Amino acid sequence: ALAVSVGVAGGARGSRVVLFTDGLANTGVGKIRAGESSPFYLDLAQAASELGVSVSVLTLEGENCSMENLGTTADITGGQVDIADASAMTESVASILKLAPVATAVECTFVLPRGLRVQHDWAAHARTMKACYGVATRATDVTVRFACDAELIDEVRKQSEQQEEEQAWDLLDEAGGAPAADKKRALHLQAQLRYTSSTGKAMLTVIEASLELTSSRDHAEEALNSTVAALSAIHRAAQLAQQGLYHEARLTLISTQRLLQRAMRTAAHQRDYLSFVVQAEKLDQFMREVQQQEAVFGSKGGGGRHQQRDDEAAKAIFQMKAVSSAAFHARH
């Protein structure tokens, strides 16, 4: 039924399919065996994304539907996942449908300067990186984490040391005069956003930004956008959790929480910190419990953990991978 629905909806880009299920699929091409992965849902999600169709999954509390498998369709197509009480089903459906798609076939190409790279999952020296996001609504927020190569870090550190030395000589100069101005270094980043609008037009938006480099931790933390840092950490931790890398995911959450604490200077920073604690706990709770169980009964390792996740844990991962800034600040 899901495959047929996607095929029918594919006739109009931007269509939405909501899958209601009260248990495990046990017949047809989408049959799921408990504890096993089903490639059918991954293939279907990729087909739906190409057709410009988003798929959301809604199931009932207390029922095992293998959200680990079904949620893949929402994860790839830009849909949502939820587990609702039967009495609140109407509200859950309304929440899923309230945001209409504004773009399909969304992809972004990043053009990177020398010394800057995508932090995870890409070739270390690639100058361009393309990511596909499927269907987007006005609430869609995505984050990408970048890092500097070791050579650039050394270059910035040496430049900073040289500036400090020059300023010290200026202060000792008997002739007086103003200290030398800081020679700030910046990297220029370009993002090329391609998508199909709700009217069917192919669109291209080019965004450029300059990223100032510094070797000063205090300077970096003063300039921190706490909302972006928090949201990025939650997205990344959810990606790691999906791979079964719970230790790495929890380290990401813990290190970011400490960063937000150090950089807390305004009321807005405090609100972001509290929102982060609330949202991060949705991920950390089940990972913490799994690690405690494995410490007692033995570890299954990252590769087999996804087969053991219950629907609530899978829901938390999918929701946190796609959490928007609006949902992040809602804290409910």
C-alpha cells in the first residue's frame, strides 16, 4: 500500500504521504521480520525523494512497527515520525500536515577554500561537497560541520604568535605610536542551493560567507552562535546514534554542553543551553540505558545495535536528526 501511495502521489511534486500503522508489516513486499533490516524501505525512500514526495510515519503507542525500518522513509524524504496515543491521533496528524512543502529535490553544493573540509564522512581534501535533502518545508533546518586542516591550524597559530610579538615590540618602542592592527584571516565559503519550487520552477540560490579564523579560544567562544552550535551537535549525535556509535554520540553531546556553558554570556545563550539540555536528553537517555545494559550483559557493538532498538529509541533518533530551530526552542 505504501509503494502504491508513493507512486500515485508522485504525479504531483510536493505531495505528502502519511503512513498509519498499528503494528509490524507481516505481508507483501514490505514484510518485516523482527530484528532484521528491510532494504525495501530504503529503496522506496530513495524513489519517493526523486519523485518529490515526502513520507511520514505515525504509529500507536504500545505497538511494535519496526520504526527503525519504516522511519527510514521519513528520514530520507523529509517527512516526520511520531508515536501517538489513539486519543491524540487527530492532533498528531494535524501536526504532521501543518507545514506544507515549499521545495523538492533540494540539494546543496558547498565550494570550500583551501584548508577547510567537511568534518565527517567526506574526502579530507575535497574542494566541493554535495548533500541532498529531499523535500523541505519552511521549518527545515540542516547543519554541516566543517573543520580546518592541520596545515591551516599551524598557519593561523604562527600568524597569531607573530602578531603578539609585534604588539609587544610596539609597546616597548620608545618612539610610541599605536600598536599594529590585528591582521585577521578569513576563509570564504560558498553554498549553491538548488531545488524545485512549489510552482515547479528549477531554482538556484547562491550564499556566500566569510569565516574569520582565530587561535584564541576566548575570541571564538565570544562569537559563538549558540543556536547553531547546539542544533549541529544534536544532528550529529543523532547520526552517530543511528550508526550504533553511542559512545561517540554521547561525547558529542557532553562536549557541546560544556562549550555552551563556557560561552554563556547572555539571556539568549542561557535559553539555548536549557533547550539543548532538554533535547539532548531525548537522545542520551536511551543510549545511556543501552550502555548500562551492555556493561552487565555484554556488548553487542555498534553494528548490531540498530537491530535491537525499540520504536521509541528509533523515533528519538529520527526526530533529532531532523529537529528544527523552532522545535529546538519549543522545549516540550
